[in-house]
Amino acid sequence: MEEEEKIEQKEDKAQEHEERLKETLQKIKQTASEEDPRPSSQLGLRTILGGDLLTTEIVRSQIWLFVLIVLFAIVYVAFRYQCQQDMITIDQLELKLKDAKFKALSSSSTLTEKCRESHVLEILKQNKDSLLHQADQPPYIIQVPEE
């Protein structure tokens, strides 16, 4: 008989354990839900800093706005980077243009100096290889009568 009582006690304990397990599962199902609780109607510093404002329902309804903001931020950064690169290129080209202008001015002044009549005559006298010389008489003006 004692064995039967022990078996009955074990069965009773197993049933109690199953009942407690079922109750626990029911409590877990009641408390667990996929939806966030509604934010309170009071909007204060504590709710903002605590993150209660960003519930999944609000985030889900505004997801396209967040995507649009991120897209605009990426486009803004890309255009700013491209603009900075263009400005660097423009500065480099302006510097090259200044250098080219200075070289052209220097070449022009050197050419003007070498093409002066007095300079050409001095070179011809030094080389003594030309029959050209400066005229002693003023040029004659020939007048042709019109018919």
C-alpha cells in the first residue's frame, strides 16, 4: 500500500507541476505582445529622453519619411563633395592661367624689345653681313595725279 500512496503522490505532484506550467504559459501569453503600449498623452522631457516617443507604431508609419531624409542627406553630402572638388580644380586652373598670362607678357615684352629699329640696326652693324643702313635723306613723297 505504501507503494501505491507513493505513486499517487508522484502523480499528484506531476499534475500540480503541469497546472503551474499551464498557468505560467497563460500569464506569459497575456503579458507578451508584439505591439508596443500606447504612449501616454503627456509629452514631457522624461518621455522624450526615455525614448517612449519612438514606438514601433510611429516608426512604422513614418518609415518612408526616414528613408527620404537619409536619401536627401546622402545627396547633400555627395553634391557638397563634388562642389569642393570642382572648386579645387578651378583654383588650380586659375593658377595655371595666371602663369600662362605672365609667360605671354614676358615673351611679348622680349619680342617688342628685340624688334625695335635701333636694336635691329645694332645687330646688323655688329654682324656686318648686311648692306642695310639708316637713310640719310628723308623719304620722298611721290604724288600721282588723279585722272
